Amino acid sequence: MKKGFTLVELLGSIVILAIIALIAFPTVLNLLTSSQNKIDDGLKNYVEEAARSYVSDHVNDYPKDSSDRKIDVFTLKDDGYISETNFENNKSIQSGCVKVSVKNNNYVFSFSKEECN
């Protein structure tokens, strides 16, 4: 009596594993995409809070009756509003820019991954 698997049993196992992989792959991909979006949102909030602190400390440079202004992420890093570790580990914020505008006499901050011009 021989021990082992027949070719049909092996092919059946491979087919079952392939079906499981086809079902699981989109779910895992969605989880990864969702996690990356959450990280990006967190970084955006982090940079906007840093810009808020920067404007608070330099309020004379940002009068509320002026037009939109921009703050380069490198300025926030160089002035210590963004930690060196967060800056180096997150390539998505390294060339970003925060637009500072005024609406209803309040500052509004919006981060963009594009460079300031």
C-alpha cells in the first residue's frame, strides 16, 4: 500500500487555495488602501496643526485682512513645528505646502502635497 496524494487530490487542493486567495486578495488590498488613507489624513492634520501653531507665533506676518498665503513644509520643519523624525519618515509631506486663508475672520488651513510656488 502506497502512501501519498494522488494528482487529483493535489490539483484539488491547489484549486481550493487559489479560490481562497482570489476571495481574500481584494479584502486585503482594501484594508491596505484604507490604512494608507488614514495615515495620509493623520499627516495632513499634523501638518495643518503645525501651520496653525506657526501662524499663531507669527500672527503679525499673517494679517486677517490679507489674501491667501502659503507656508512651505520645509519652513515648518526648520522652525521646529514638525519633528525631524516625522518629516524624514513620511515622504508624502516632504514637498507639501499649507495654504492659509481667512474666512469669517478665522484662519483656514489646507495642506496640499504639491510644492509652494
